[in-house]
Amino acid sequence: MESYLSHRIEELVAKALTQDHPWPIAAIAKNYHALTVYCDMGGCLAVRPDGEVLCVPDDPAMSVHIETDPIQRNLALIRATERYPDLQDLYPVRPDDAVSCSDCGGSGINPVTAHAGFEAIICRCGGTGWLPDESLSRS
């Protein structure tokens, strides 16, 4: 990963450790040296300085792990770039074999939840407007 991005994430993690951040932001920074970028009822996604995305589940029976699901990784990277615009180079690049998300029509915003006023509920594409490959478009 580009040294600037790694350095910037290091700075943001250090800031989370020194400021009065709510749980889980400070805890994830301290315990996993990662920048929390998204949380929901299942847990949090955080970006490490090496660019890896961590999944930190709320359920203590589940282990913290490097996220391998491409949609969850995209979600984390999009949220990172929205929250910290200087991390824009993390924004996911659409691969050639990606297909437009049928749920949002390629907008990244689920029209059903947005219409109901739940903009915080992310489309199943993770907000990209596309799915990484055709097999995911049928799930």
C-alpha cells in the first residue's frame, strides 16, 4: 500500500487512541491497530495501515479476522473514503467482470431503504453499485 496511505491510517489510529472516542473505535484502535470505518448490529469493519480490512464481530464467540468477502471489503473501503477524504486512493476500482447491482440499479443506494428514510442501511453491493462477479449478482 502507498506509504502516504499507510502513514495517514497510522495517524488516524493514533488519534483514536489519544482522544475520547466511544467504544468500539478506541478499543479497535488499541487492540488491533486499525481504523474503525463502519459498524452495524453484527460488528465493525476497520482498516489497518497495511490496507487489510478487519472484521471485528460483536459476538465474542466469533473471532476477529481479515475480511475476505469482496462486498464487505468494498463497503469498508468506501466508508473509509467517505469519512476520510484523503484516503481516496482506497476507493474500490470496478473490475472488468463486475456486474451492475440489480437492487440499486448501479447507484449504490438501495431505493427501498432510502425511500423509507433509512439511508444508513447499505445496499447489498456495499455501496459500489456493482458486484464483483456474476455469481454474486444471483445471490
